[in-house]
Amino acid sequence: MDDSLRELYQEVILDHSRHPRHFGKLEHATNTAQGYNPLCGDRITIYLMLGENGRIADVKFEGKGCAISQASASLMTDMITGKTITEAEILMGGFLNLVKGEKVEGLNEDDRETLNVMAGVSAFPMRVKCATLAWHTMKSALEGGGSAKTE
């Protein structure tokens, strides 16, 4: 990855961290889950509103943590709104592979391009857990709620 692209991706991460999308509590959420990263103290709560058509009608998050965890949550909420549960799970699988530096399959080109901003996290194994916290918490919320922990 060239330096100008790396710099652009860092700017996108900082923008999502400083100005998170879908931040706040979602009143009347149908599913919620809390996530915690004991290694660095990041915390997140995901609120989902599942529609009758099997789509994620709305999603919000609250939490505190590092720029990577907050940016990842913001990016995720932007991407899964309006998706089916299956589509959200496919995004999650692709994202997890991406930040672990593994082969990414099953994502369309637009989703892959959007998620690429977090690809650099794979070079920092301790930060992978920060990036994946929101996604694991979203999965827990989709499965009926509870909690998620990255270890």
C-alpha cells in the first residue's frame, strides 16, 4: 500500500472516530448486546432494530474506546443498515478476515473497498481486537443479545 493511500485511510479512520455515524442509544431496539475488550478497556453497546422483512432497519452504538474501536463501530453501523442478517454476517466474515490479514472472499467490490480502510490493522495484532469488538458485539445482538468479549 502506498503512502498516500495509507494516509487517506488514516484520515477516514480518524473522521469516523471523531464524528461517529449512528452514535447514541436506539429507543425501541429489538436486539442489544454489550461488548468489552479487557486488554484495553474498550466498551461498546450495539442497538439493533430488526424489521419485519428480516432486514436491519436501524442500528446505533454507544461506547468508549480507542480511535480504531470507535471508527470500526461507526463504519460497521453505516454498512449494515438496511442489510439482511445474512448480508451482515457475510460483511462480518469478510471484515474479520481482512483485519487478520487473511484472504477475503464473498464481499462485493464496494463493500471490500469500504472495509479496506481498516486493512492496515492487520499489521498490529493487538489492535485487531479493538477493530473487531463492534463486529462481535453486533453478531451477539443478532443472535439475541447478551455480551461479547475479545480476548
